[in-house]
Amino acid sequence: PFFLYYGLHQPHVPRVPNERFVGKSGMGPRGDVILEADWCVDQFLKELDKLGLAENTIVILTSDNGPVLDDGYQDDAVELVGDHKIAGPLRGGKTSMFDGGTRIPFMLGMVGQDETGAFFGDTLSKCGVILASFASLLGQTYPDKVDSENTLDAFLGKSKKGRKELVIEGMFNYAYRQGDWALIPPYYNPYSKEDGDFIGLGYGYKLYNLKSDIGQQKNLAEKYPKKLGELIN
């Protein structure tokens, strides 16, 4: 049995694609390094096939934060993005406590596993559950005091039961999720006027119901003061 963690450099800055990918995407250096990242992952998958290990190997693809388009590099990303929404319907991006900054792709797959086991769907979770979940898969125990919870059945598509609540830590503050509710306390984010007050006073608590408002456009803090107080406490 083996474990491999592979931290992709691409498409992180500085974006310098290998010569075989330069100009191949038509989307500038950022598009080229995304092609390179895809190629790197493909090499791992092909090696698993070559060694006959694919059917007994779990592969996870995930990220550590939401996307960012303009990060100060002249890579034509802003000019070439067109109508593409880098966070889809979600509000915010990297450094943000909105879901665009904290909700990340998480794909888990096994050869021979049906589609229900390939994706988490809408199950509430975080990367930390990998520890307890895989300990269970391997017949190992995991200390209760560690912030991890066994959601193996959700990974394998046998259940939609995940975490009931999450404290989400960001670069400048934290958010709290409980079911469909998202609470964002006031905080200062120097990278985004949308997230927090530049002079550090904050814009008050933000409360959203993600089931009815995935784009977090309607702050329900004043409409549901009881729910707001419950989540704050």
C-alpha cells in the first residue's frame, strides 16, 4: 500500500509553462499551465493503469482555496476570460469568506466505482475528514479529539450524510456553516471591498441561506435575528 501527495505547482504563480505547452491553449500563460497541470495528472493515472493498480487506488483532486483571476501578473487572464465565471454561481474568490473563496472542488474517484461514488455532491464536508474516513477504510482507529469525522459512506456514494456544521478558516477571518446556513462575521480583507471594510470597521454580520441563494446576494441577518443569534453563539 502506498500514499502519494502531489502538490501541483501549475497553475500557481509564477506561471511559466513548459515549452511543449507554450501557446497551445489559446488562453495565454494561465491557460497553458492549466494544460500542463492536466498533463501531469494524466501521467499519474496512466502509470496506475500501466502497473495494474487503478482498480485498487483512490484518487482525489482538490484545492486549498477558491479561484483568483487578477493576481497582479500580466498573463492575459482578465483579457481572455470572456464570459467564463471562474467561481461559477458562487460569490467571491480567493481570500474571501464567501463561498467562492471557501467552497473548493473535491473529486474522489475509483475505477469501477459508479458515478454516485465519484463525487461528493452537496454533502457538507472539508478536507480534514479524509483522515478519519480513510482510517476507517483501512480498519484503523482515529482519535476523537482530532478535528476529523468519518464520512466514508459519503465518499463512496452510499450516503449523503456529511458534517452537520463547519468552522471555515480563511486568510483574515472565519465563517460558519450549519446545514444550508452560512454565517460570515464582520472582518477586514485588504484584497476585497466586497468582503470587508477597508478601514476595518466591518459591515456587520452576513447571514445567507445557500439552498435558496447560492450566490449569497441576500443578507438575511436582519430578517432572521433569532437564527443569527443562534449561529453566533
